[in-house]
Amino acid sequence: MSIETTRYALNGPTMGTRWSALVHAPASIDPDGLRAALARAVDEIDYQMSTWKTDSDLMRMNAAHPGLWVDLPPALMRVLGKGLEIGRASNGAFDIGLGDLTNAWGFGPQAADAGAIRAHLGQVRLPAHDLLELDAEGYRARKHGNLQLDLSGIAKGYGVDRMMAVIERFGIASALVGLDGELRAKGVRADGRLWTVAIEKPDYEMRAPISVLTLQDAAVATSGDYRHWVDAGQMRLSHTMDARTGGPLNNRVASVTVLADTCMEADAWATALMVMGEADGAAFADAKGLNALYILRTRSGLVQHRIGAVFCSGI
């Protein structure tokens, strides 16, 4: 016998954007309690991992002198560990140590700094996975050199995963949770259909879907050039930084969408594949068995390049 459920649409502010949750749950559930628990989960990530809060745990780590161990909370340690893991696996295409570049170009709390921009351009730099040491058992980390961490390419994905953990703790079997376009689904909708989500068209001026994707017990994240950018002469440069050049990414990839088991992994891999570019990234994704959708800017318009069984099956 099926259990009658009620649809709840919950949301709230966090990390300069909004979190959301669509759930089909028994009518006996406390929606206010669920909303409060979801808000606490994402706010905890913000308090620990924000570069906009000077007293966050991440900023304590950034302020520490090289060689000194810094005690860190378990959630931050987990994200740092996954960030370094994907950094190694992607040969540095995903790098959580580019906070100095982000700040120099004005994508952080301060305005752009022309002197810092010139100083970084073309400079050879070591990746974060060569400069940051983690003591997983002791919940601490230390830097071996100058390093400014920035988790903007992975923290929101982890926030979505933490929201899903709250959903599961409440015993809910059907939910879609999201944070700034990063999404994770559990089960199916009350009518038995899969969750349907839109893949956004990488348009600088307006928000519109370019495709749709169905989800069940999976996560999806998109990295793109169309929400935050700077104009430099005739060029429009992405907020995503490229360690190889010491400046903003400059290729024709407009966005990359990745499907994965967790949103933290989808978030990081979307950034990594975007930095790799259409040829190297697509080859890497295919070899690694990733499901990815590239959207490229060409003279004839936007072109899609699909990798993996999910995207190639016709979504």
C-alpha cells in the first residue's frame, strides 16, 4: 500500500544565492523543522568555506604562515581532500589554490588589482596538491609555500550533498535539492516519473534552458562563463582561472555540465573539464567514463558536444 505524500517547496538565502528543495514527504513531516535543518546545513558550509567571510575556517587557513598546522572542521577537511584528489587526477586543471588569481581579477571581495594581475600573468606555479598537506586523522592542514585557497568550484556542490544528507535523515525518499544551479535528486517524483531539470543556455543576457535532463539518485553541476566575467578590450573573460596562464580562462567553452553520484564531484569535474578545453577535456572525460555536456561558442552559434552514455542517449 502506497503512503500518501505532500509536496513541499522549500528555499532560503545562502552564499550570495539561494538553496531550494522540492520534496514529496508524508504529511506528518514537520516542514519548518526540515527547512531549518536544510538552512543550517548550507550555512555551515558558508561559515566554514567562504572567502567573503574574514573569520571563516578557510580564511584562517589562508592567513596561516607556511609550515604551521591549522585545526580544521571535518566538513572542510573532506572538501579539501576531494579538491586535492581531483586536482591530481586532472593534472591541475582543477586547482583549489587559485584564490590569489581570483582576488587579483576582482572576482573576490576586493576590486581588481592591475599590479597583481601583471605579476601573476605567465608565472609558473605549483598546484595546490603540491603545496597543501592534510592530516586527515588529526583534522588539520598546513601549507608548504604561499597558497590562497578558493573552494568556489566545489563548496556549493558539497553544500547540495549536505542538503541531501538532511533529506535522508528525515526519512524522505523523494527529493530534488539545489544550490545555484547545482542539483541532486533522490528517488522519483510522487507520480513515478523521474525528476526533470533544465540545462541552462549559456547566455550573457537572459536565463533560458537549452536542454533537459532526467535524474534519479544522481547529481548534476554546470560550470560556465556566462554569469561572472570581465571585459578586456574586445575579449570577454570568464571568472574561472587557468593556472597555466595565471589569468582567466580563455577558450571557446561556454559551459560544461557533468553528471555524477555526488554534487561535489560533479561540481569539481565540470570546472576541470572546462579548463581542459573541448579537445583535451572531451578525451579525458571519455577515458574516465564521465558523463559530460560541452557547449561551445562558435561563429555559427552554440554547439553541443556530448560525452558518455547519459548525454549521448538523447536527453
